[in-house]
Amino acid sequence: MRSPNPAILSRLCASLAESSVSPLRTRQRPSSCLLCAYQIPLQPLSRRHQSTSQSTTREDTNPRPQTHYTFFPTTLPSGPPPHGHFTIDLSSLKKEFLQLQSRAHPDLHPAENKNKAQALSARINEAYKTLQSPLLRAQYLLSLRGIDVAEDETAKIEDPELLMEVLEVQEQIEEAESEKDLDGMKRHNDGRIEESVGRLEEAFRNDDVGLAKSEAVRLRYWINIKESLDGWERGKPISLEH
């Protein structure tokens, strides 16, 4: 394996340290009145909030923790791993998302409840955006366990062979003369992503947090490469920033 170009090595280290994969704001908000809103979407928000709050007080002294998964009971009835799967049927998720958003639209609610409806719509958007991306989903699930991979600059692959592979691929992208030269690299990298997602499925199923963390970091590399491939322009320097 050839030695990587020093300039590329420098850019890679800098870009990984400042990766713009959107940090996840995953701390749970005390907004159960909004979270319960989607469960009975055609009922006015004020009545829904009142009935749900009374029911929780009388019957549920230990409510189930609310997560992004709570918004999608049809697609994700088992909730997050290890009870549910890491992999998700994205077509089903999108269908349920559109249904939820159509019912949470602020224009369908009285003026006094529009702010609540807007907040609910934003929460649904955040949940969908996170869950539809394997990388953001993995980072979110780890955050539920107190591990912040998205913002941890020290969370990097320590495997030197993997780092060299990433550097070599980046060099090949920069040296490409046409998009056709990238076809093989795209197929190979799609395979890397698929393999990484499979490892994450296994890790979360077994509640193996250590493996899930290392694989989430690995997946971040492959996603960075995918975006570099998709955004390729002849003669344009490659950056792994998003």
C-alpha cells in the first residue's frame, strides 16, 4: 500500500476532527403533553393533553420513557433495540411520518394550540430525520446510553489499516478523471456501509455498547467517503466535511 499524500493526511485529520455530521440534540425534553399528541391525532390538543395527563396520574406511575421511536408505533412497535431492530423499513417509516405530519399541521388546530402543534411537528421532523439515517440512528441510540459519539472528537477509529484505507480511497477520488472512474469505488463503499449497518444490528441486538460505538465511528468514515464520491467534481479537492 502506497504512502498517502501528506496534504491529504492533514486534511483528513482536520476534517474528521471537525466533522459536520449534525450533532444530535438528544436530551429528552419534559414535553409529554406534546409527545402524546400524535396518539389521538384528530382530538383537539387541549382535550388530548388533559385526558392523557389525568390517565397518566391515575394509572401509570412508571410511564415508558419517550424516545424518537415512540412517534412511530406502527413501523417500530417494539421500540428501540435491544427489544426492536436497528434496521428500519424506511418506506414504512416515511409513510407513517407523512401521516403524522398531516395530522400535526398547525393549520388543523385552533389558534391557541398552534404553538403546541408547531412544537409537535418539529419533534416529529427531528425523530424522522434521525431514524431514517443509519448513522444518526446509531449515534442517537448510543446517546440514550450516555455515549456521545457525534460530538466526541476523540471518538475515532484506532485501526491504522482502516485509516490507511480511508486515505487511499480519498487519494483515488482526487485522482479520478471522470465520474465513470468512481463507479467501482461507489459500489465498494456501498458494500462497506451495508456491512457496517449489519454489524450495528448485531451490536444493538446484543446490547454490546462497545461494539456499537466503534462501528458507529467506522460508519461515519464510510458515509464521509460516500458524500465525497457523490459530490465529486474534476480537479476539486476532496474534503470529508459534510
